[in-house]
Amino acid sequence: MNTYLLSFADSVDSIEKAIFVLFGVPFDSTSSYRKGSKFAPNAIRDASYNFEAWMFEHQLDLSEVCLYDAGDLYELGSVEEMLSETKKTVREILDIGAFPIMLGGEHSVSPAAISQFKDIGVLHIDAHLDFRDEYMGCKNSHACASRRASDFVGIKNIVPMGMRSISKEEIEDVKKKGLRFIDAYKIHEIGIEIAVDQALKYMKNNKRIYLTLDIDGIDPAYAPGTGTPEPFGLTPFDIKKLIAKVADRLVGFDLVEVSPPYDNGNTSALAARIVKEVIAQVYKKNKNIGKK
Ligand code: MN
Ligand code: MN
């Protein structure tokens, strides 16, 4: 782990006290269109200093919530090596009873994190379905993220939300495998809160939820700094409401696909603010957090 980095705002200096442990995975080798997400963990840390520690709408001072920033994984050559390091790190965080927050990197690393939990449901927010069984010869491509996650949790325990881009082959596989997803158009029509209720109803394991947020699920007007931008996305407020709805049952979180070379600063700022939102909401609502 590379810890010679700027730490996320309001973090503590000792892992012993940690309720939340954040780490970065600087990896973007399978990215198909625009790379750059390996620079995201540091850009998001940097942006985290933009905000007050006091979150007035939650009546909570984040400097009193024990967050430990473990630094970044070392950049390793192959996707397999990155995945195995990611698994190991999440395992260690869960073993000390803390809540893992992972900053990508690209979406290929999320299934590795997800694989370390038992009896969970996964909410996968994304512009893309990521349900290809392989992409350009790689089964662990970021274009296969929901598919690989479903290998671990089961097809009935993952619900992708926010899609605007799905290939014809993926739709055929959706029918074959019985995947349920809620696209962005449906969410705009029924509202995010009803959509989350539906997603939880679809899942068998809906008492313990892992949230994986591909930043391109949010509209590029708000989050332009990403590898594969798609119009007609969700709003930051949709994400805030979604977090509020599932915070009482959240067990882990990752935020992936921010690409600083394509950013004007707003995407990293939004990402940092969403991390803070998750910490505040989970701290206030999840009664199991911090019980070691
Ligand atoms: Mn994705
Ligand atoms: Mn995506």
C-alpha cells in the first residue's frame, strides 16, 4: 500500500480507531475509450478539502467520525494482480470490523471487492449495463463489471440502475440469465425513490447492500470527467436520495471511473462530496457500523 499521499479530508491517523477505511485503486488498463481513472483517487482526495467538515443538513461533524485513509494499492501490471490485491485489502478492512470505501480506478475492480462479502445485494449505478461476459478477450474488463459481480452474489442479488447504453448481445443475456435492471429513462419517469424500492424488492438479499457507483451513471453535465460519458443520466440529487434510502443497510461502497484528465474539477468535487455523503448517512443510520 502506498501511503505517501495526501489523505482524504477529516481522516484520522490510526487504523485502530477507524469505523470507515478508504483506499484507492489506481488502475485503468482495461478502459476501452478514454483512460485516466488511475489518477482519480488523488484527485478526489484533493477535492475533499473543498468542503466543510460540518455537514449542516446531517447535523454531523465529520472530523468526529473515524475515517482512516489507507492510501493506494501499488499499480501492478495485470488486472488479475490488481483484483487479488483489492480482495486482500477489502478482506483486511472487513476483518477489523470497518466499513470499506474504495476509490477507483476503473469498474473492473469492483467485483473483487464485492467477492469478499457474504449474503449481500448489490446496487450497480452506471450509464452502461457492464453485463458482457467478456470484452476484447478480457473477462475482467470494466465492461464486464456487473456480470462478474453476479458470479459472486448471484443474478437475483444485483440490480443495475441508470443505464442509457446497452448492447444487443447484453439484452439477450439479460433475458437468458434473468437479470433485473432499471434504466435511466424509467428512473426519470418514476423517480429515484420508487426505483430504489423496486430494486430492493427484486433482490433476495436486500438487508445488506453494497453500492458500486460508476460516476458515468450521473449525467455528464454534472460529471464530465469520465472515460465513457453518456447523456440523459441521473442527477447528483438522485444519488443523494438513493444513499439516504439504503444507508441503514449499506455494508460497503465504491466509486469508480472518474477520469481527472477529462475533468474541469467538478467531477472530482462531486465524487468527494458523495463519499462524504455516504460516510455521514451510514454513520447516522446504520446501527451495525463501528461495533467491533
Ligand atoms: Mn461501469
Ligand atoms: Mn459506465
